[in-house]
Amino acid sequence: MKEDKFFWDYNKQPGRRLNTQSKKIKNVKPLVSIITSYYNSNEFMWQTINCVMNQTFQNWEWIIVDDGSTNQEAIEYLNKVQKMDERIRIYHKKNEGLALGRDYGIKYATTNYVLPLDADDLIEPTYIETLYWTLETNPKATWVFTDSVGFGKYIYLADVEFDSEKMKTVNQITATALIRKDKILELGGYGVAKRYMNEDWYLWLRMLQNNQFPVQVGYYGFWYRRREESLLTDINDEHKKEYLLKMNDIKDVSDKIDKKIEAVIYPKKSNNRPLLKKNGMLSIDNMENIEILEKDKQAYLYILPYLGTDSKMYKNIKKQAQNSKVYIITLQKDIHSQYFYRQKYEQFSIVYDLTTFLNSENWINFINYILQTRKIEKIFLSNTDYNEDLKKEFKIKEIEKIKNSEFIYKLKILEYKVMNLFPVRGIRKVGRFFKGISKI
């Protein structure tokens, strides 16, 4: 994904607004427990709330632990949050730090899967759904995480492949991941780490020490808010005593990892075309517990090879989405298809790139799962490598071939570079200044 930086729009943060379909849902069986340790954290939490409420997977419970907040406005804000949805539960405790706050919340979790989420970070709408099915179909894995976006004071895309050896000296993973609750409890939780320590890094290392491995999902599902005054900034100040204490403890546990631990990394690297099967581990036989948003529009599914430079396909699907609910599934990787258009499509549709979170033997079952839970009325199919297999399984309407032009791709990169040259940025800034004056 080395060229994603040319196309990534950091202004398209999830949770900027609440989805119009989001509503209070009652009597839902939770399958994922979101855990948030909260300390005077009301400033940005509205956006995190929108992210959770906008999830395509609604079978969650949200346990928010007030870790001894001192700001009255922040405490009153939590009272309002609790009234938003019966799946949200608030607990209060004395201030003991983030790690013990998470442990306190995990104690009340009723599901097998735990998702630590700080009160100012963001997740994409498909985040919980994709990670849930990834762990379900990788039963030997302990936790699953996505590539991430840094935003705020610092902006970046983090998509480095997991390496257990490098993890000994550099934390490659954010704190937010979907984790098997029993594995956290076996290790004594987050609170085993000292207060000065990166408690999430310490947890990952202890899991590696126990020969447990993660799954890395290959799309940017998590947004990490970078603030200058954050706790992590204080901890990582190399001139402080706490930094040396932290690194000594990290080294102690790292030295106990005596072999390289291999992660499952999506998309999987292979020169062979994956085979489609119906005997994967993703089961659709028992879907009555899966809750979806209330259906208020006709729903259509597009199965495409990838999302790329084809402007005609983009315009046609965008037009369809004006009066319908549109879902898109992609099945292939093209050299120029990583994120060229995905953010744009996600402004009006829900996108699942199956190569980024599932083995190919689960693809047909996942498509069936989408058909069943979204009540899809029609499937449109473009030129995938699997057209014949899919036509045998589903009632499908074939559409024009999607095209991905290398020339347009390179032209867009050139446009980005030109528009971000220092003189051009200066001209644009001056133009915005005078435009602002003219409105006064």
C-alpha cells in the first residue's frame, strides 16, 4: 500500500455524523464487548459514539468505565451517553489508570470477544463486523487488528506487516483490536503492567511469549487520534525516568519470547488463484442472533473484482445509491486497486474487500450472510475471476466490465504531487485567504 498516501483523505474521518438509520435497538444478543476507560474524556467522545452507533454489525455491548473523573461536565456527559442506547452500560470507580479501568470493564463483559476503544479514537463502519468474522474463521488466533490511520497533530498511514521479532523493540500495533476475552484473563489482564507502561504493548508481548498469534486485517479500519498532550506522549519522553522503567520491563518480557511467532496476514500472498468453496468456517446456519439496522430502502449488492479508476462504474453505483442501500464486495487485488477509490465509494455505500479479512473458502458463505442479513433484492456482477462460480451459486445480473487504467492512476499521482508542491500550496493558501476576506 505504499502509494495509498497519494490518495488518502484524512478529512474523511468516520463518525463525523450519525447515520440516519442508527436507532435504539432493544433485546440484542451481544457478541462483542467494547471496553472504554474514561477519564474526563468528553471533548471528542461524540465522534467515537457516532462510530459505534454507525457500525454495520449491531451485536455489541459497550461498557464505559468512569475512572474517577474529576470534571463535573464530563461526568454529566456520561449520564447522557447511557440514555442513548440500552447496549451502553456505565460503571464508576476510583482513579487507578487506563489499564485497571479496562480490566474493570472486562470483568462485566458478557461476550467472548473484547474490543478496547479509547474515548477519542475512531473505527470505520465495518470494523467490528470484519474483525468478528475474522476471529470466528481463525479459531486458533488470539487477537485481530487492522491497519491504522494517525490523525490530529500527526497524520500517517500505518500498514507495516506484523513481525514478532520487531515487536520486541517497537510496538507495531495500536491498543484497539478484537481479542479473545479468555486469553486476556489468563494473562491477568492489562493491570499487570506498571502504571508507567504501554499496557497494550506489554499484553501483546505476553501473548507472544505464550506462543499466541494475531491476525492482521489489510485495510485501514482504525483511526488513532494523535494529541500533543496525550498520556502516550508523556510516557515516550526519553528524558523521563518512566521511559527507562518502561523499556526495562518491556525488555524483560521480550527476552522470554524464544522463537518467531507467525501471524496470519491479509491479503494473503499467493501467485495462485484462490478457490471458492462452501465448506469454510463461516456458518450462516444460525443467523437469528445477528442484528442489522432497520431496512428502509431497497438493498442491492455489487460484486466487483476491485475498486479502481473506472469513473463510469463509480458514477453508475453512486446514482443507484441515491434511492437504494448499496453494498459492494470485491474479490481480487489489482496493482492499482488498494485504496484509489474506496474512500469515495464509502461515502454512499458499504464496502467489503474479502481478500483483506477472510480466506477464500469463506467467501461464498460471507456473500450468503450479506444476502440473508441485508435482505438483498438484486446482485450485480462485473468481470471477476469467479464469475462462473458465482453464477452457479446466486441469481445474478451481469453488468459491464470494470476497468482499471494504469495511465489514469499515474496521472492522479502526478496531479497530487503537483498540487502539493510548495509554491502551489502557497498560491492555494493565499487564494483561500482572499476568498475569506471577500465574504466579510
